[in-house]
Amino acid sequence: MDGVDYVMSEHPGWIPARDGAARLRVLPMADGGRWLVQATDESFALHELAASAAKPAVDVFRLPPEAIREMPQLAGALAGLGAVGRFRTSDLWEAIGTATIRQMHKASHGARLYRQFCQAHGERLELPTGETCWLFPTPEIVLGLKPKHFEAVRLGTKRGVLRDAATAYRRHHTDWQTLPPLRLVEELRRIPRVGQWTAHAAVSDFSNDWALYPGGDQTLRTWARRAAPDYDWPTSERAFHNFWRMLTRTHLGVVTALTLAWGNRHATDG
């Protein structure tokens, strides 16, 4: 894509390419199609693996000049990213499952659990680029797993909520696909054991509406502090959430997305 300076790859579904220079992700589409995204920091290419009527959606985020002027250190760090592209997670079920697994875990630990679950129970794909990847287990597979299968991948405590989410998804997914982001959050909150954090994180991942992302999220707090270390940030989750909304004002979504992108880039770099 022209005009993109960095392609975000914070989702655990991304894997490194064999040459080490690119990152890969398979995106299943709602119509059964599949696309392989091959991304470097500054560009990407799409390869159709199974016929689809649609291409994966990618959104571009840039820091507006008037945003977060009260915190020039953070503004400088985010502006330095340039134009950031991020692919939406095209499979709503995967977005729900990923957020469910990540909830109450550090991002790095949640990513390991996600990958273990995919490798144990997801569909294995041999990519045309030579790598192997595993898709997120389908709702039908999740509902067929026994307690021992969850325990084997350290997801015993997530069994109930994953099963509840899979049941609800099978019943409502057609309607859910058409809902605007805020309404989708409300519907996901109706699933037993799916809390506010999970619903908001899932919809942000699926829609790229980062104004809905949990404002007190530990990952967001960590990267904001590292991007602007000279500032005395609020320490509690609630205080940070309130401060973050006040700081970002009408630019909440783009600043949140870019802060996570800044963290993704620096984590990848080192």
C-alpha cells in the first residue's frame, strides 16, 4: 500500500517468514475465502489461498498534528511512526477467542497460549512461501474438546468462557457480522462469562475501532510509559483509563492504535 511507513503485527496470529525479513498471517474471510498477508515494516502483499469475494481490510492511522500537544514526548514518538497500517482480524470468532485467551494475561503470555491452542487444535496449513501455520480452532472444534484438552495447553480456566462464546457465536454470528462496533460490544457482553475487557478488545481487533479498546489495558499502559518515560503516569488501571481519555480527547482511537503500534515496533526491534 502506498503511503504506509509501518505495518502493525501485534496480533499473535502473525508468524515470522523463513527469511526473517517478513511476517505472515492467514486471514480467513466470512465467505470461506482465505488470504495470506506477507508484510515487512513498510509494505505488504496479499496472496489469495482460497477464493473470496472480498479482500482483507486494512486501515491506516496517522497522528493528527493537534493531538496530545500536552505531552510532546509521546506525540513525538507516535508521530515518528508515520502512517501505520493494520489489518483487521477478518474472522470475528478468532477475534473473540483471542481476546478471551488474552484477558488477565500479559500480551506475551497470551500470545504463547494462543499459539499453543492453535497448534494443538487448529487447522494446519502449508503456506506457498514454505512456512507452516495453524488457524484458530473453530467453534465446533472448541465445543468438542474435553477438559483434558484445555488443561494440556494451560487453558483450563478458559474452558467455560470459550465454550459459552463458541455456542453464542454459532447461534448469532450472521447477525453479529453486520452490527456497528458499539452494538457488537453490547451483544458480546451478553455472552455468559464474557466481560467488558474481552468484548471491547475483540471488537477493536475485528473493526479497528480503537476508541473501544480497554483504556486501562496493561499493554497500553506499558507502551505509553516507555514511549514517554519522563511523564509521571497514573499507576492504577482506573486512573490511567480516565487520564487516557482526557489526554486523547477526540483522538482516542488513533492515539491508542499508534501507542500499541509503537510498542509492537519496539518489541519487534528488540
